[in-house]
Amino acid sequence: MTFLSPWRLARLTVRPSEAGEHLAAATPEAHDVILRLVLPLSVVPPALAWIGGATFGWRLGGGEPLYIPAGGLALISLAYFVALVTGFVSTALVASWMAGTYGARREFGAHLAFVALVGMPAILASVAHLAPHAFVNMLLLIPALIWCLYLLYRCLPAALGTTPEQGILMASSVVAYVLVAFVSLLGITVVLWSGGIGPSLGV
Amino acid sequence: MNAVDLHRRLERHSGLLIFGILFVSAIGGLVQVLPSVLDDRLATPGPDVKPYGPVELTGRDIYIRESCGTCHSQQVRPLLAEVRRYGAFSRADEFAFDRPFLWGSKRTGPDLHRIGGRYSDVWHRLHLLDPRAVVPDSIMPAYPWLGERAADAEGDIQAKMRALRLLGHPYTDADIEAAPAALEGLTEVDALVAYLQGLGTSTGGDTR
Amino acid sequence: MPAGERYHDRVAGWLTGFAVLWSLLGMTAGVYIAAELVWPTIDFGQEWLSYGRLRNLHTNAVIFGFGVSALMATAFYSVQRTCHVPLFAPGLAWFVALAWQATLLAGGASLLAGWTGGKEYAELEWPIDIAIAVVWVCFAVVFFGTIARRRIQAIYVSNWFYGALIIVIAMLHIVNSLAIPVTWSKSYSLFAGAQDAIVQWWYGHNAVGFLLTGGFLGMLYYFLPKHADRPIWSYRLSIVAFWAFTYSYIWAGPHHLHYNAVPEWVQSLGMIMSLVLLAPSWATMVNGVMTVAGAWEKLRTDVALKFIVLSLAFYGLATFEGPMMSIKSVNVVSHFTDWTVGHVHSGALGWNALITFGTFYFLVPRLVGAELHSTRLANWHFWLALAGVMLYVLAMWGAGVSQGLLWLSLDEIGELSFSFKDIMASMAPYYALRLVAGVVFLSGAVLMAINLWMTVKGRVIVRVAPPAVAESAA
């Protein structure tokens, strides 16, 4: 499949109609998508976060930069990688589980490819992690997330074979799932950290 | 009659439905809230917890009027980091005379329960009249009008203390008589500073 | 049945208009205080513009002005149609509508003057509290009076939720507002300290539960089937969900008091029941989603339906996040932070505002028997609303989680890693983003106000007769 490479997929993020057509015409195997798209894409943000954190240190406000010890940084990056892979795969699983309700195609591989496309802008914007400052990250990631949402609503009908109206409904359900998954991630992170797994907290 | 049948009866009879809603929604309050309201241990002041004097009471009411509790909490939680940052954690017996309670639900600014005695009166006055004079990055609003108004401008301190006495605060007649004199010559910022300086200074014992 | 009988819809129309005005006022106040957290000197030394005063105006205007007016409007509109009978005591209904506005205007002015009882979402002082109680009793009389005269035997599910709104809010308001008055502008709460805290959050959480959740579920259960032109997906589910909801929500209050000076058993009970609450909340969401899923073709022609669909997504988020934040080990980090603020607004903007906007886009054209003035404007509004609420929530998640973790952070020798001041200063970009979010969301609402005004301009409320059906044994 032509789009099963991170570079081609990145180009497609700025050509939504082409992206929709490519995905509609393809029936990728799930393992192909995971090996050639999901895993490589999920490596990028954690790697950049590791480099930025180790080289420049995290900055909060006007204080001194904070250097998390190398072991801690590696652990955070590993957890970040796992979270991203889980995010991609679980979103595709939920989407294919919902497919029947919205008249969409059911192939798991197609859903994985679509989710990879939708997440691509955020992956690209994670270059902001090289500058570990909250403000810079927000400046780049927020517009990227807006683009992700745009791709979700714009390309879903073509990519997954629904009518435009079913597409809006399904996209909204995917948004609901992603929000719930993200907030769960916040909750789990917080529980782990306050339980002692992570930087020390005085609870 | 199973549950669905019971419901079908309720939905055909508005009186039963109203009663059903009231009954079901009252249970939680009866189990959780009522025992707490009747539990004297939650209302008994600690050994050295006193009702607010006229100046502190005036200051507290200014704190309420300006909604300081919107940004500042008064509740140090029993967590290691919190106790390190603010001092001893807050106990129920310290709040017996707090009407209403001012524990807050947001810390845009720091917790204030143990602020008493931490900063000088001068610091507090400067800070309240213009926060950025002492904390350049502060986003707290300035309260210049507090320095311009008399503490007893409303003239209602005796009425307030009488109302609180009705609610069980142990004020004597002498206390109430002397109240206006205590406020004479003071501005609102003086009263507020007095309130802040008294916060959390009781050491108290264990009332459990 | 009298030949000339018509539904009394003018009062619902006026209440809708008032609701729109309150939404603009309340959200403008919200945007202003968000700006004050970025530029603290824009109160220009004026008391009534000060953050503390404006914040109270904001919360009261959006909840009691916008929220309640919208609930009254939709309750009056829908109760007639679900009972096939015009409003009981229409004169009293007008009194309710107008007296509510007058009460809130007086209340809003009093809040700016600093007349506050100091308890969240119950700031209004005792004279206004009494006025609220009087108007509320009249609201109950009109609503339940209409139901008592119904021509359809079974009371439809939306009316159970509106009914619960009326009954439970009355109970909560009366108990939590108990106080000894001192002057017209000042009273002291009957309860003190820890006891006051427990009563306040029994009230506060259930104001959210029965006003912001339950009442708007009433709106959902009536208007969604109308939009979709299909019945609710599962009647049985709606029964179970309603009673489980009404029972369990009440217990959840103490999750506002984790690690505070209240008994351990109260906190734990609050936490457990908050988790239990997830089930009936999501049951309703599923009911809504499945109802719409079967009617997707409607989205082609019904711009309002998009708002309802999105509101269900945020309802799902907020009712998941709430129980999650009620878990003590999450709460230890989230309490007192902006995460709570983010949670509030995902519900208030994502659920309450969006479903109300969708309902108004549906209702207003029907009230005047015309088409919505501009579908394009409404579509713009949809995207602005989505962008606004997403930005808001992301900003507050960022701020809240970092605040919470940094406040608790200790270094290798057990000392605090960061000063409060430094953590506070690092919030600035999040607060700036939140301000942008608010402006975006408000601008969408302004478009709606214009659109609805153009729809009703020069028109009158259409007079509709109840159907000539015999009493059915549905």
C-alpha cells in the first residue's frame, strides 16, 4: 500500500481528499499497519522528549531548568511509547467495534490506518518536545490537534465508507472515546505517581 | 410486583411519582448529612479555639465579601508535602466558629489556614493594597478601597455578634458592648489583617 | 376539550430569549475574569470589576440565569406536549418567568456589591434566597399542575427528570440556605465548620446533579426523539437509569472533601457512590447515542442535531472524569487545582451549553413557524463551540495536572522541590490559552444570538392546538 510509510502518510495529512481516497481503496493487514506505521510513529514523540529533557532540561516558569535523572527520563519515554501504541490500537479497536452501528467497514487494518492518519499531525508537532517548555509545546500541539480533529471529521466517511451524516456521528463517538481514554491516562499517571511509581511525591 | 411494574404505577400517578422522587433522593442526605450535623465532635471547638473578636470578625466578613476564598483555600490536608509547605494539617475542631466554613475549593493562590503570624502586618497591608509591590509575578487583584474605608462603616458589629450568640458563639454582654470601641479608628484593611494574623494559630488538642 | 384551546408557548419563547441574554452576560463575565487572571490590573481598582465579585456574577449568571431559564423554557414547552394539555395556570407561569429574571437581576447586582454568603453556588443572600424559593414553588405548581391535568395516562420520562429537578433543588436550597439574618445584606449560616462543609457539598454537588445534569437530561429525553423522529432507544434503560441516578447522585457530595477535616467514613462513602454513579450516567448516554445512530439521515438537514450529538460525547467525558476524580488517589493530586475547573467546564460548556444551543436551534424556528435564519452561521457556531471547549479543557488539564503534581513534589532529601510562587508563574501560558478558548466559545454564542434574533424578528409565536386524542392507556 502506498501510504504505509510514515513519510507518505505525513504528506497525506495536508491532502485530505487524496488521503480519503487512498484509504478507501486499500485493505491493509492489521499487522502491516502496526509494524510500518503505528510503531514507528509512536517512537518519535518519546524519543524527542528524551532528547529535549536530557539536553535542555524541563523548564517551569522562570525557575532553573529541571533535569530528571537519565533512568527516570528513560522510564517516562518508555511509558509514553506504550501509551501512544495503546492509544492508536485501542482507538482503532473501539472504532471497528462501533462500525456496525454507523454502517462503516469493519476491517481492523483499515481502522488502524485511519487512526494513524488522524494522529499524524500531533506526531509531527511533537518536535516541540525538543524544547521542553510547556508554552512552546502548547503553541505547536494545539493547532496540530485541531488539524487532527479536522482530518477525523473530513476523512472518516471516505476512509471508512459511511455516509457524511453517519460519519459525523461516528467521528463524535471517536472523540468521546479519545477524551475518555486521555483523561484515564491522566488518572492512571496520577495514581501511579502518588503511589510511589514515578518522581517522589509527598502524599 | 416487580420493579418495572412498580415504576409503571408511579408513572401513572403524579403524586406517587413526586413522593417516590422525594423519598429516594432524601435517603443519601439522611444517612450521610444528618448524622454529621448531629455529631457534636464536629462542632466542638478545640481547647484554645475562641470565637472571633469584633476586629477579626469584621475582617472575616470582608474576606467573604471580596470572595478571597475563590482563590485561597483554608484547609491543609494531612499530606507530607502539604504539611511541609503550610504547617500542621487542619482539624475539624478549629472551625467550630466558622460561619460559613471557608475551606475553599481552589488554590490559585496559596492555602491560608496557617498564615497567622507568618508575615508581618506591614507585609500584609502592602500586599493587600497592591500585591505586585511585594510579589512581582502575582496575579492577585489589588484592594485599594480597603485602605480607604472605616472598619465599622456599616455600624452592624453588635447586631452580628448578637446573631452569632443566638447560634451558640459564647459572647458576653460586655464583649458586645465593647465591640464598636474596638473598631474605632481602624480601616477595613486593618480588620482583614487582624483576621489573617489569627488564622490557624490555635494549637489545640486531640478531640477524637 | 374546548375548541379554541392552545398551548401557552409565548412564555417559553420569552424564557428562551432571557436564557440567551444570560448566556451572553454570564460568558462575558467568564471571559473577563479569565482575562483578569492573565492581566490582573484590568479591574482598574474598581470593586465591582474585581475578580472576586465578577466570579460570583459569572457562576450565578450561567447556572441560574442561563441554565435555569433554559430549563424553565423547555419544561414549559415540553410538559404541555407530553401531557397533551395547555399549561396549568398560565398567569402563574408568566409570574415564574418574569419574577425569576427580576430576582436574578437583583441577585446579580447584589453580588457585584459584595453581598455574598460565601458558599459556592449559594452566594446569594437571604432576601434573594427567599425570593428564589417563592418563585420555585410557583414553578412546581405550574409544572405539576399541568401533569395532574394530563390527557395521557403515563407520565413521559422527560417529566420525571424535570420533576426531580424541581423537587430535589427545593430540598437542597432550603436546607443549605438556612441562616440567621443580621441585615438585609448579611446573614450567618446555621451550620458551622465541618458540618457546614458537609451540608454545602451535599447541596453543591447535587445542584450539579439535579440542575445541570438531571434537568438537562429532561431536555435530552424530550428533544432528542423529536430531532431524530424516533422514540428513545430503550424505555427500560431509561427507568433503571432514572432511579439509580436519583438515588446515587445525592451521596456523592463528600468527594469535594477528600483529605479534608471530615470523618473518613463520609469521604469513602462519597467516593464509592461517585463511582456507582458512572453506571446510570453512561446508561443515559448510551440511550441517547443509540437513538441518534438510528436516525443519522437527519443530520443532513438538521444542524441542531450536531450540537446534541457532540453534547453526548462531552456528557460521557464529564460523567467519566467526575467519578475518576472522586477516587482518593486521583483526588490527592487534582483537589484545589485547575483540573477541577477543567472538569466543570467540560460539563458546563461541552454538555450543558451545547445541548441547550442545539435545543434552541430546534425550538426557536418552530416557536415562530419559520426556518432558522442561517444554517451557515449555525455550522460556524458548531465548530467554534467544539474548538472553544477542547481548548479550554486541554488548557486546564495541563495546568491542573502540573499544579497538582508539582505541589506535592519532593526532592531526594524530602524537601519541597518547588515554591508555590514558581508553580503559580508557570501557569501563565495555560491561563492565556484558556482566555483564548473562552473568547472562541463566546463568539460562537454571539453568532447564535444573532441567528436566533434574525429568525424571530418581525414574527409572532405560532399558536398550536393540543391534538384531539382520546385519553390513551399508553
